[in-house]
Amino acid sequence: MENDEPPSPELPTHSEDGVDLTLIRWMLSLTPAERLEALQGIVDFIESVRRENGQD
Amino acid sequence: MAKIDFLSLLRTLDRHRVDYLVVGGMAGVLHGAPITTFDLDLVHSRREDNVARLLAALKELDACYRIQPERRLRPSASHLASAGHQLLTTRFGPLDLLGEIGAGYTYENLLPGSVAVQVGEGLSVRVLNLETLITIKEQLGEDKDRAVIPVLRRTLEEKRRR
């Protein structure tokens, strides 16, 4: 069942210095191994884009 | 350019029983900071026996200096025993081996401020804790280090809130 409740206003999305707190909360919901997998996925994607553009 | 594979790099060091701490951007990621890095920064023990194990691991990794990679210059035991920074390329991507970081912190100094983190099946690595990582980034004072400090601080705050 979908939850139609709006996000709590007490839970800010950004810190006063502009850091995206939603991304931090998402990362903290992962295990360290999953965080490493996420980083590896980003690196793999960027490497593949570079290769396709002949920048390797 | 070698394909970056962080886990294979760590597994190779583990297989050779190298004593090291994960620091830098990777330490931040493992603690939950949403940042990106393309190299693995490690502070290694400069003890003679560990340097020998590290050299064996680097041979398997086909490591050479990133500066002038065409010359295939390889680090020696004396390089690894020094306080300097060895910026290497390996078959699994860039690897920075740091004899000291910040205000003269060595592996032995930093070890109490580290935690064991499971990063893969059967693979646990020691990672500098977030508080110490922030302190060292503040000491370094370079733009690339300062830029990431707000994200590390907010990550620490969110962790403490949980």
C-alpha cells in the first residue's frame, strides 16, 4: 500500500550549508559493502561513458 | 587505463596480509558519505615485514608510479618505508600509499582511531573513523579536502542522530 503522507517538515532535505541530507540518509540505510557497490557502479558508468567517447 | 575495481584491489592486499588503513574519500564512502572517488588512499604500516608483504602485493597488482606511467617506475622498499606518498597505478586502478598523513600521522598513530568494516564476503578492512577523517581533512587545508568537509560533518551528525 502506498503511503500518501507528506514528508515530515521536521526532517530537512538540506543542511544550512547546502548538503543534501536525503542522500546521506540513503547512504546510511546501506551496509558498507552496499556503499562500496554504489561507488563502484558510479565509477563503472563514468568509465563506460569515457570509453564510448574515445577518452580512454 | 586499467579498469577500476576497488574490491579486487582490497582482496589482493588482504591475500598478502598487508597491514593498512583505508583513509580519504573511500573511508568517507564506507562511513556513508555520498561522495565519489576514483582512487584508493591507504596509510600502510612501514614496518619491515609489512613493507615486504606490500611489495609482493604490488608485484601481483603490477603497480607503477602514475607520473610517467610509460617508464614503468616501481616503488622500492625504501620508498614504502618512508613518510612519503606513493601515487601508483595498478591493474585494478589508482592506489595511493601514504606513509604519513595530516600532521605526521602514521599507521600506528591512526590505528586506535579506526574501525573494522565488512566490505565484501569474507573481507574486512580497517577504516579510519569519521571523526579522525574530518580532523585530518581540516589539517590538510587543500581545496579538494576542504570541499568535502561539510558532507563528512553532516554525515557524522546524521549517524549520531540514529
